[in-house]
Amino acid sequence: MLKAPRPGTVKTRLAATIGDDPATQLYRELGAATVATVQRAGWPLTIWYTPADAAAEMRSWLGTTIDLQPQPDGDLGARMAAAVAAAEPGSRLILLGGDCPGITVEVLRAANDALTRHAVVMVPSVDGGYVLLGGTCPFPDLFSHMEWSTSTVASETRRRLEASGTSWAELPALRDVDTADDARALGLASPHLTSSRPHITSSRPHVLTSQAWRVVAAVAVVLALLFGGRRLASLLPGVVTWIDGLGAWGPLAFVAAYAIAAVAFVPGSLLTLAAGALFGLGRGVAIAFVGATVGATLAFLVARYAARARVEQAVRGDARFAAIDRAIGRDGRRIVFLLRLSPIFPFNLLNYGLGLTTVRLRDFVVASIGMLPGTLLYVYYGKLAGDVAALAGGAAPARGVGHYAVLGLGLAATLLVTILVTRMARRALTEAVA
């Protein structure tokens, strides 16, 4: 998907810093390099160009043998949708721009390989969009009513893929060239960029300080959640007593309270015990499980959309970590199921931690069934105790045979998930090195 390289119409944000002509020249070089990369991969290539009267300019720029198709009117989504619609149903199609020097033959082959296992593949950009989107035609609805050129494009694409139940893979994020900062970060040569490098050097301490503050802020948020969760736990006796007096509305209120508690890092075991005292064994297990699943999913989504982009940026330069991240995403359901069985991994931290991985939301939710053995045990203890206020206040129940049976099951799951992740990591590293 390319524009004719006309000054004033391409790379306008970059041009605001370095001028129209240098920005246009850089765009020409990046576009020609991308075309050459696709040709080296040996793939059929079609250039969808705009405006429609630029065919002669495109051939002069990219060669006379290039297959050209004019882009239709409409926004970027309508133009990409037209390219997908023109492809044969069942064929694989990869959409690219021309301004990402990180698109290599290896990236293209990795994307094609991902499409042997998934319906869609995406390479996010570090600014929140994407630089590559591929799939088996026809694509799901990924283009209509999208706020293009914003930092939400990749996250909205993920949301739509999840909502449609589409299997997709993500490769490590790459940087495209939209601004002078992008060009500097990628080391692209330009007299205009070079002349401003003393300014970059002088601002480097500020960048480091900014990064340090981000780390401090992240630690502060985690500590606030941990200590805030403990403070909120002290309010549980009153909350549970209030729920006990709601009658038929009690289960719904309990689920809502459990969901809020999970996001706020309140220990889930306290509410699970209280479910047994409030609702008995059968209803207590069902209500506690629903509340825990809703709360875990909310925490997962908070981490996914608030911090996942940072993780993508951190791993994009290391093929080994990126490969492990993708491998975990491919086998996410089994891993999450085993982690849920394990007593080693705290419920609240696990919810947020898994949101930072490529585990799909659907797999995360389905694998929550792994919480059932522990839920059954704690609800049973709560039913035996029967003292709502004492349980909500943190009173420890007696430990019987069931406790140790579930503990043994959890320890076995811990061993299995450790072996599984280790093997997956080793296999992913071997593939990345290869």
C-alpha cells in the first residue's frame, strides 16, 4: 500500500521537521527497499497505489514490471479491504506499507509460517498501529470504522480478532518512520537529522530519567495494589454481611464484589471461603467460580491493554524472548490450565502476569476451569465453618485430607507446567536461532 512520492503528500509529520523534499526522498528509499525485500522473498507482489493518476510515477519509481492497482476512494480501511477482496478466497495475503525498514525477508517468512497455524498474523508497530497484517482471505472485519493513525489500531484489531474467535499470531513489534524521532532511532541517514544530533545527545539524560520514572511508577502501582488489596480485605466482613442480607440479589452482588476484589488484589481465597458459608457447597462453588473468572478476566484485560505494548517493545529486539513469547501464546490454554492448578502462582498476580503475554483471551477464560479444584476445597471449608464474619476476616479453616489432595494435585501441575514451558522455550530458541 503506497502513495506516489509527491512532496507535501507523504511523511508530513517527518517533513514538518526536515522539510518536504528530504522526507519525500526518504519515503522513496524506504518504499523501494520494501519492494526489493518482497522480491527477494520470491513472492508475487501487487502495489496498490494512490492517487489513481500516478501509475507513470509508480513505474518510474519502482520499475516497469511491477503489478499496479489503483486504490479506491475511502479511508485506509476501505483501501485495504479492497485489496483483500481482490484476492482469491482461500489464498494467503500480506498487507504492507513502505515505511518500515525492519521488514526483512526473515520477517516475511516468519509471517507466512505463522499463517500455516493461524488465520491472521500481525506485526505491531511501536506506536500502537501495525506494519504488517496477513491472513487467509477473506479476512474478518478488521478495517471498517477504525480510527486509523492512532495508538489504538493494534489493540482494537486484537479486540476484534478475539471477539470473532479468530486464531492469530503476533510477531515482535517494529518501528515505522513517521517522525524525525523514528528516523533517528533507526539510524537513518539525513543531513537534516544529522545536524540535529547534538540536540539528541543533550536530551539523552532526560530520556533515561523518563525511563527510570516509568519503572518507579510501575513499581509504585504494584505496591499500591498489594497494600491497597490488604486494606480492602479488612472491609470484607462488612461487605459479606451486607451481601448475606440481600436475599435473591446476594449471588449477583457477590460476583460483583469478587470481580472488584480480584482487580484490587484482595486475596481470592477469603471470598471463596465466604461463598461456602453464604451459599452452601453447590451454589457456593458455582457463584465463587463465576466471580473469580470475571475478576480474573478484568485484571487480564487491564494488563493486556495497559502494559502489553511495553512488553512488545521490550522483546522486539531479542529474537529469543520474542520466540518464547509467541510459543506461550500458541499453547496458552494448556499452560494457563496448569498454572491455575498450581498453588505456587498467586491468583491475583497470575491474572495480571498472563495479560502481559500473548495468551489469547478465549484460552485464558476457558482454562479458568483449572481453578475448580481449589474453589471446591475452599468453598467446602467455608461451608463447614459457617461463620461468615470470621472467614471474611481471615480466620484459617482446619486442613483435612482434601486440602492435601488438592495441594498434591497443584504441585504435580507445577512440575508439569515447568517442564512444558522449559521444553517450549528450548524449542522456540532453537527455531529463533535457526
